[in-house]
Amino acid sequence: MALHGSAPQPWIDRLAMETINYVRETSNVPLGPRPLKRAAIPYFLRDRYRFLEDELLTRRSLFVAPTNSELDTPAQMAKHLVQLKKVTDAVDILLLPTIWA
């Protein structure tokens, strides 16, 4: 399953699958994410992130993974999530390969 957005990068797909498998195993919630169909997302966000959507606990959820291993600052990502929220009405789940200390 590939995320919708920029060109495929194996580490992003692996991160998405690991996250989805973790949610399935720990919460017993069935997930079957699919590529995002709606095109309302601004182009600059489509270039920076890849997207999967699903329903998680009766809420539309958007799995968001950065396309570049060099991450934006937390403040920049927070602004991007606010912009996504305005156009998707989904719960945004940011997938990160690392976290800041």
C-alpha cells in the first residue's frame, strides 16, 4: 500500500505500515487505509507529505508522512496540520521517523 503524494519512498511506506500494524495489534481496530482521494489539499503540502485516509473509531482519519527525511521544525509541521484540518475535516495523524529530543 503506497501513500498518495510525492514519489514513493520505501521508508515512508514502511513507517505507515508499521504504524497501521501497531494500531491494529494494540487496539484491535480494523484498519484498511487507502490513498487519499480528495484533491483539496494545497499543492505545497502534497509535495511535502504523503497521505492515507481511513476511519478510526468512527472518525475520518488522515495519516500524514513527510516525504523528506530532513524534517521541518515542529512549529512548521503544526502550521501544516492546521492547514490540513481546514480542508479535510479529518483527524490528522502525523507519522514521523524520529522525534526531537
